[in-house]
Amino acid sequence: MNTRDEDLYGGYEDAPGTGSGVFQALGADVTQAVHSPQYGAAPGTAMKQYMPPGTATRMGTAMRPSSDPSRPMTSNRGAGFSSQPNKKFDPLSQTRSAAGGMLGSLLKKGDVSPEEQARDFERRVHTLLEASAVTAHGGDLAGGLDKATEARKLERQVTKFKEANGLTDSINMDLTFAVEFNLAAMFQANKNFKEALDQYTLLVKNKAFPNGGRLRINMGNVYFEQKKYSSAIKMYRMALDQVPATNKESRFKIMRNIGLSFVKMGQYQDALQSFAQVMENAPDQQTGYNLVVCAYALGDREGMKEAFLRLLTVKNLEGEEEDDVDMHLLGHETADDLQMLQDDGLKEELRRRQNTATRCIVSAAQLIAEKIDRQGGFQAGYDWCAEQLRNSGLPKLANEVELAKASKYLSNKDFEAAIAVFKEFEKKEPQVKARAATNLAFLYVLEGQVDNADKYSDLALKSDRYNARAFVNKGCVLMEKGDLEGARQLFIEAAGIEPYCVEAWYNRGLVSMRMMDSQDALTSYRKLHAMLPNNTEVLWQIAMCYDMMGEFKLAVKWLEMLSSLVPNDPGVLARLGAIHARADDEQRALHYYQESHRVYPVHMDVISWLGAYHVKNEVYEKAMPFFDLASKIQPQEVKWALMVASCYRRIGAYPQALSKYKEINITNPGNVECLRYLVHLCTELGRCDDAQKYMAELRKAERAQAAEATAMTVAQSAAQRPDGGAQGMGGSAQQAQNGYDIGAGLNVPVS
């Protein structure tokens, strides 16, 4: 290299005032760098810390040179490089002054650009949108509507903000559509149908939403809820034109809705055509059942058979049993495996679909069984349906149809035929056999055949130890046999297996009342009341428990609650009168007894109390009609006629009293009390001959009565009674008898 070239690049290596090379590592000591033996040599590993600027900041060679005259134009200082490590890279001097900079205060720390602000607003809109859906799903529909309204308000503010800042191209139309659609859905969920229709109409007519026309399905649903079925069909058909032919599932769902609208309008032929088209392309159990219903409404027997056969062609889930799932885990389960099986949502969904299919098929069979065979009746119809199910490979559903046939026999009071059908299941699989045995035990309990009921309840328990209704039937058998404690334990076990088995709770209360354990009975009935708050039988039994415990105020409270549900029940009114009478509140007792007599005039206990009340208050004129009515209701009881005659005698109407006593003497010639009053009245009225006549009859009747009393005394002394204290339970037994009967559990087939 010549001297001229060396002079040209003479000052290139040294920085002014430092004497250090430009390839010095950033942050290195200057003095050490000068005296280093590597000075002027190739750079060491410290060069790895050097970060050259990107190409976007590189300037051309025409840039104005620096004020330093010793630096040539080819120096890298022109590109903004410097050996000062803390100097900020700013080749364009953009941050020298806030007034002269190109970005100004926008890049100051803490400032946010409009794009970031818009994105933050959109995130808040998304949060409100999701909160609205979650709130509505949780049951708070009004709260969901409030959040939906707030989301729309915020979304409109976002749109205005973008328009004001020149960000029109970034307006999110999908978010706008989601917000508006959610608001319309919330209006619909809150039954604000007018607002929902207005909102859907705005979305449908907005050209910015290309798929908005499909929302006519929702508009049709709104009209359907309003029972405007013609408008609903119109909207469904307009939506059908908007859905492409490739989206078959949505199209056939719309057609199913059209068919349902025709059913509501009573146009079964049009509905039949819609359902038939759906069954040809996208069949399902619910549509098949609707097709059967339409054929039944039209009275088309062949159409019913054809529709039922179409229903059977739908793919059924019967082959996938619950017990077949995860069978390899049996005997080797871990805690995690058991938890997984318990929380298996797919299994729950499978069970739900199985139940839906079973309900549709069995209900369809029950519907058409009485119509498809005019000569054979419903028996032939059920047999045909069961045969078709077996031919289709659905034997378990055929068993359900057979159980439904037995239930039909029960509803027709043909118990022998029902028993015969149930007995056919004794040789089938355990689950079906247990259900049949449960129903057989129930029937035998009702018929009072305790031995047969015991036999089949044991068979049901042997087939299925977790059959709560079988435990209830077994408990009823033990009650009939007198084993009250054993029966109560079985009812408790049945309630433990199935906590909502109302028969178990009710029968447990009855047993406890017979055992005079009113506290346990009250506990059972209070739990049952929580499940059935408006059940009149439960309210009655709770009141009876408080009555047995002596809590008259609480008994009156529950009976008044019962009276509000059945305001004209004579038994409830009479019981209220009896409780007030025991509490010495005769005015309230009189009121309730009179109301009971008004509703049911032949209640003997009420008549007796009312008559005795008026006699006690010496108002004999009011007492006579009650005793006269009682004598007509029970003509064999002479005491009522004697009470009428006594009332005549006490008010001084002696001729009427004498006439009444003579009538009594004709029907009951040996009545001592009647003869005594006849002798007394004839003597008072001066009829001596009649008095002598009745005196002779009286003496004869007294001798006969004395002989009868002597014979009874001899008979009682000769007889030894080992159960002498048995009569002490008479009051409680009668009280339990006045309650409701024991209800045996019935495993009713799906209907």
C-alpha cells in the first residue's frame, strides 16, 4: 500500500481525544486497551457484545458530515455509531427536543397508542359478553340482560373511538354481531318478545352481516313461543332459503320446527309430510315419535304401523350398556379410576340418550296399541309392537313394551291378566325380573295376599339388592305381619338407597305413629314435606303428629295450612273443631263443626257433637234436628230417637214426647229407658190405664235385663283373657286407621 493511501485513512483507527481503536469492546478500560499487546490486531471475543444497528437506520453517504474535520465521510459515525456505551442510538435526532421531534410526546413513557386503547376496550367487551352468557346460564336472566346491554353500550363506544382516530378499517364487525345477537337472545330469554324481534330484525336487515338471514330461525322461535304459528312457519321457511344445501343438519332441524308448528295448528297432514321428509334424510327418535303422533291423529292405522317401523330404523343405543363400560377395571379399580367413572360426562350423556330413545319407543307403542288392531284390542297391538322390536334386535325395549301392557291391565282393573304378564318375566334377566317381581309384590299387597307378596318381594331383593321399591314392599309385608320395628328398618334402608322414595318416608311415618313414636314420625313427615311441600296427605300427617304430642297450637297451624289447599274438606274442618273443643274453645269448635256439617251433613261425629253442644247449653229446639237426622242415618241405634223424645220432654211438649216414645216402644219393645219414660208421661198426663200397661212391660223388661246381666257376668268370670290389656291400644289404633293407607312401591314402566 502506498503512502497516499495510508494518509487517506490516517485518522481512521484513533478516536479523537482517546487514542483507542474503534473495535474496542464496549465498556473496556481505555488505558488497558491502549497498552494491550493486541492493540491494532484483530478484535477478540469481546466483539460478541457489540450489537450493530439494523439496516433500517443506515443512512446514505450523502449525509452531512460531522463537525469533526478529522473524520472522513466513510467513517461509521455517519451511521450513528459511537464508542460511548451509554449514548442512546438516535441517528435522526428525534428526541433532541419535544417540540421539534417527529413523534413528540407520543413516545413518552406511560403513553398508549389508539390501537392499544381500542384493543383494551374490545377485551372489556368480550369480558362482558362472556359474563352475560354465564349469568343467564346460571338462572339470573335479568342479570344476563343487564350485562348484555352494558356490552352493547361499550361496543358502540369502541366503534366511535376508532372512527374518531382514523381506525375505521379495524372495526371488528364480528364482535358487533356477537354483541347484538347476544342482546337479542337475552331479550328472548326474558320473554321480552317485542324487543327481541326488533333486535333480530335489525340484524337480519343489516347488509354488513352476510349470515344474518339465518337469524330468522330465532325469530320463528319467538313467534312459536308467542303461539303465532303461521308467522313462525313463515320465518322458518325464509330461514330455510338462507341455509345452503350443504348444511343438511340445520335444514332438517328447521323442517322439524315447521312440522311442530303445523301440529300446534292442527294441520297434521302437513306436519306428517315435514316429519316424513326429515325421517328420510336425518332420522332421530323424537321426529319418529312425532310422525307416529301425526298418523295417530289422522286415524291412519297403516300409517301408524309404517311410522312405528320407521322409528325402529333409527340407530339405537341399546347395545351400549352401562355395565359394559370400563369392565376391565372391575376388581382392579383405584381411587382415580372410581372418580373418573363417577365424573364421566359422556356416560351421562349416553344414559340420557338411551332414556330418550326408550321413552319415545315405549310411548309410541302405548299410543298406537289400541288403534292398530281393531279386532284384537290393545293386547294384540302391544304384542305386534313387541314382536317388531324383537325382530329389530331390541329385546330389552320389547320387555319395556310388555311391562307397559301389564300396566294397561292394571289401569283396566284386570289384575289377573297383569299378574300373568308379570310372571312371564321370572325367567328373564335379573334387572327385568326384579321389576316384574316388584310389581307382583305390590299387587299382592293390595289384594291382602301376604304370603305371595312376601315371596315376590324376596325375589325382587334377591335379583337387585339396591331396589328401593322392593324394600318398601317387604316393609309393608312385615307391617301386615305385625313386625313394626322390622318394617321401619326396611323403610329406612329404602330411603337410604333412594333418598327421594316418598313411599319409604311416608310408610316409615305411619309405622312410627303405630309404635307411638310421634317424634320419629314427625321427622319423617317433615323431610317428606320438604320434597312435596303441597301434598295434602303429608300436611295431614304432620298435624296428627303434633296432635299426638299435645302441641295443639302447632296442630291447628298445619291443619289451617291444609285447609287453605282443600278449603271444603269436611274431615279437616271436623278435626279443627275437635282440637278446639279439647282446648275448651267452644266458639271456634262450633264454627268448624258447623262448616263441616254444611259440607258433609251425614258425618255422625259432627252431628253428635253439635246436638250435645246445644243440649249442654239447654237450646233443645236446635238440638232436635241433629238428633232426628242421626236417627234417620242410623235407625238401628235407639239412642238417637230417645234423644229426640227427651228434647220434646224438656221443652214441655209432652204429647209429642209421648208419641215419640210410643214409636220407639213399637220398634224396640224391650227398651227399659223408653218404658220408664212412658210410665212417667202417662202418669203425668192422667192416663192410668196406659201407665199400668207400660208398668207391667217395664217389670218384665227389667227381669229380662237382670237375667242377661247375670249371664254375662258368669261368662266373663269363666273366660280367662290373657290379652286383658289389649284394649288399651284402641284409641291409637282407631286414630291410625283414620289416617291414610300404607302405600306399597310400584315400579311403573316408562310412559
